[in-house]
Amino acid sequence: SPVWVETDGTYVYFSTVPGRLKERNLQRDPRVALAVLDKNDPENRQVLIRGRVVEITAEGAVDQINRLSKRYTGIDTYPMLKEGQLRVQVKILPEHVGGYT
């Protein structure tokens, strides 16, 4: 399923809601694969990342989803965030990065 991502140069991060299928699957099996597509040429420009989840934490997760909202939509506060809703931040260590342009 599509997710908004960010990186610190070492890890890749995304946000989800605890208890959803995505988070439950990652708790069960930490292996993950991501395809990052160029929005201007998604069929010919992609980065493929395979790695492992090394941490799932609520710490900083609301700030993260707001930061991602600003980056991807220009909206400062994530509009789908319900009052009191918990979020978790998923931290991935890439083990293989490839792709094509």
C-alpha cells in the first residue's frame, strides 16, 4: 500500500496506526520492500529498497506524520489525524537498494 516516506541518509521511515494490518504484519515479520517511484516518470524511474524494520515507536510519530503531510501535500497538519489517535513511526534499515532510470 502507498506510504509517505522520509530518510535521514541511513534509515527510511514511514508512519502508520498501531493495530492496523501493516503494523501487525511488520511486528510478525520485519522484512520489508519499498518501491519509490518518480512521480513524473513512474514506469521508467524507480528506486527499489529491501530491508528490515529495526524499530516501531510512538515517540515522535505525530510530528513525523505532520512533517510528511507538509512535504507531500503542503498542509502543515495531517488532515486525517483524529484527536487522540495514536501513530507509530516505522524505522527501516535498507539492506539492498537498486533501481533503474
